[in-house]
Amino acid sequence: MNDTTKVAAVAFSTRYGAFDRSLRHRLLQQMGTLSQSRLTMTDALGVAELGVDAPAGADTLRARVRVHDPAFYRCVAANGSVGAAEAYIDGLWECDDLVALVRMLVRNRDHLDAMETGLARWGGLMMRAWNALRRNTHAGSRRNIAAHYDLGNAFFRLFLSDDLMYSSALFAHEDESIDTASTRKLDRICAKLDLKPGDRVLEIGTGWGGFALHAAARHGCHVTTTTISREQYELAVARVAAAGLADRVTVLNRDYRELEGRYDKLVSIEMIEAIGHQYLDTYCRRLVDRLEPHGLALIQAITIEEHRYAQALRSVDFIKRYVFPGSFIPSVGAIVGALSRTGDLRLVNLEDIGTSYALTLKAWRERFMSRLADVRAQGFDERFIRLWEYYLAYCEGGFRERSIGTAQMLLARPGNRREAFVPGLARA
């Protein structure tokens, strides 16, 4: 293990009672037939080599796990995959390649699902009850957003690209810098929306103002952008003033459901995940209400496979529990269905850039792990560091296995008569 994955100074137990041995045996049996994978698990009782090599011509995923305390097995038995994450945060186990381990479990979903049986079902019921209390009402949305985005602007500056975009970049190749890839993503969105001087643009979900600054400076349009994060709002206002764009960018600290007026163009970059599935129709209806009859909208959304969407709504995973309370990942079909129920917006172009999100997360994780001294200096402890390391690796693994994707969805109202919706979008 490298020193960036060191375990916090905790008094671990290496004594395995009969119950612990039984739980260990059960988990090793479940993991024993992982396909296209080689997992080495080491604990006080010995070393277990698990998995089956991939067939010739395919890659075998490899990872090594060291269990420091038998409480790890109890956590997994009680809370399944969320319990495994909790045990990692507590330093009960470590891994030399978290991304590869996540990919193994995604690639072998039957094994992952098996972790959610038995006692873990009861733990899942408790987590679902907790999650039900995190509904995105007006007040609930502010609370849920604050839980993640109000960690402090200085924290996010440690690992995001220079434009402070907290969403997938668009890479032309794996070795490209995240700053270049992030600018390409913004250029791509502006080209799809055909932004022109004088366009009135509404952005739902400001972030720290990256898109608004880019669109106003490069295309001469006026952007009205809104966020319900106080931290984001204050920094976005400051960045707009520093860029001398106060006459072109208006930053609001307002819920998207409270917005008024109509705009020529609308953009919402990875904000839809924060609304909660109960409000998907409401969100889509607001898109129509805020657009002129000739308007265009672009949504960039993290998406899940259609056949897993319903199950995902019923479950509470690590992300919902510890990173983005009240969130959900929609499927493309769920979004299109909501659009068809709520108005006349038509999907005219879709591009999946999920492979770029894997590279984006890799860049964020590498930057984060290289700045741990600065993270600690901001007052964050080892549990927080391990939670974020796990979160970034967890998401990267999902995108690399394409169990989740990222869709740029271009939407048009019937009055839009643009002939070429996506002209000249070469990546390089």
C-alpha cells in the first residue's frame, strides 16, 4: 500500500470469534467466483485468492485487499455495500486499487447484489427510511445541497480544474489536461446551443460560475444563473465582478422552482441529479416554462442503465447515504418520459460522454490525494479523507464499466427552426 492510503491510528482487533469466522467464510464464498477478476484478500487468518481469470484476449482486473479488523465482516453483513464503504472510511480495510475493486463488483453484479441479502436487508430498510426524510422540498433542497457543496470553496479549489467546473470534462485523449478538457466541454455546450451575442440564457445550477463566465465572455450573451448553495453564490458573484462581466451575468441565490421570465437558451449541467426523482416532472415542466417558443435547452446528466433505474430508486447506496443526500441518477428514458408528460420539448441530439467522466474523476482523485496536507490544514480528518478517496474511486469505477454514463441532451421547442443542431463538433 502507498502512503496515501495509510490507515488512521486506530486500535484494531485481530481476534476472530466464531461469528466473525462464519461471516468471513460467507463473504469469501460469495467473492470466490468473481469473473474476469483476481482479488487477493489478506487478514489475520491468512490469504485468500479469489476470482477467475478473464478469457484470452480480455483484461483481468486485479486488486489486493488487506482487512485490519474482523469488524469489517460485520459491517458488510449488516449493511452490504454501504457497510463495506463505512468500514473503509473507518480504516478497517485498505486496497491497493480501489477503482479496480469497484469495477470487479460492477462487472459481477450478482456478487454485489448478494451482499445486500440477510441482515443487510434490514440495514437497507433503515437507510431507506433515513433517505425518505431527505426529500427535496424547498427547505430540504437547501439542506441537502449545503451538506455537500458548502464544505468550503477552498476545499473544491484543491482538486477541480481552474474554471471550477464540478462536472464531467470532455477529453480528446487520456493524457490531456483536465483544464483543456473542461474548456472543450464548455465550448461543446455553447456550440450545441448556438449561442450568439444578445442571447438571453438561463442556467439552472450555477456551480461556481464556470459556464456563465465562459458563455458571457466568449459569446457575448447575457446569462442569468441560479444556485441554492450560499458558498457557491458568494464565490460566483465575486468571480463575475473580478472578470468585469457584471453587466452580462446575473447570479441568483434562488430555487429553480421560483424562477420567472422566458429565455432564448437554457442550460443545466449535472444539476438534475440533485432534484430527487419525485420532482423530475416538476423540473422538466420548469424547463418548458422558462423557454421561449423558439428556445433550445441543453441538459448534461449522469445517467443509469434503463433496466436498473427502478431498482436504484428503491435502494440507498453509498453516494446517497454519505455524499449526495436526496439525490438520484435518472435514466435517459426517465428524462424523456418526464419531458413528454410535461410539455413540448423534443430531444434532438444526445451524446454520451461517460468515458470522459472516468478520466475527469481520475484527475480529481489524483489531485485530491496529492493535496492531503492542504486538506488536513483546512480541518478535515482522516475519515473525511478516506470517504472522499472512496467516493471518487467508486464513481470512476462505475463510469469505466459503463454502468453509469453522462448524457448531453439537446432539447428544442417546436418553434426552433435551426437546420443543423450539432455543426462542427470535432473533439480536437
